[in-house]
Amino acid sequence: MISIVDDDESVREATESLVRSLGYDAATFASAEEYLDSRYVRDTSCLITDLVMPGMSGVDLQDRLIADGNDTPVIFITACFDEMVRARALEAGAHGFLRKPFSEESLIECLDSALSAKGRPD
């Protein structure tokens, strides 16, 4: 299961479509809080999340997962690039940090890397 968290519906739908075209199951969420309240948190093989969202940010979501002992690989996508935030996210274990608009190929590479690192090709 690949979970996608983004407050922009068009980005969620496009990302979900790409992920499903690769043969993966996908679930989408409009906020970090919605994702954390879902039944998918423990079943997620990779999390693709926006960085800047109302409420909890993508980095805050990553921090929360780590604090909860959840080592789900995270890929960040953002229109608001900040090198310090990027470095912090990657240092905390993110498997990608992509600027919107990003190419399908770059997301596929990050996804392949994240799933290979976890040893979970589902």
C-alpha cells in the first residue's frame, strides 16, 4: 500500500493514478491528520507526502511517525523548496525530496528506492 498525503486534490489524484499504473495499491488523504487517523498507517509500504499543508506539515508527519516507532519510507513532494527543510527530512531518513512539478520518472525512482530499502515490493 502506497499512501499519498497532499492537500491539493489534483496532485493526489495524479499521483494515485501513477502509483496504481505501476501495479501498487494506493490510498489518498487530504491531510496528515486524516492519514494518521486512518487504518492504513501500519499497512503503508511507502508514504508520499506534500511538505506544506494546513495543520501538520509533511516534516511534522515524518517526525510523528518516527516518534511512534514507524519506519515507513517517506518521499516528500513540494512546491515550496527550502534547502534546510530538505536536509532535515533527508537526515531523518526520507527517500526523496521532489519539487513540484516533478517528473513521473523521478517519483518512480524514489518509490523504487524506498521500497527496495524496506525490502517490501508491495
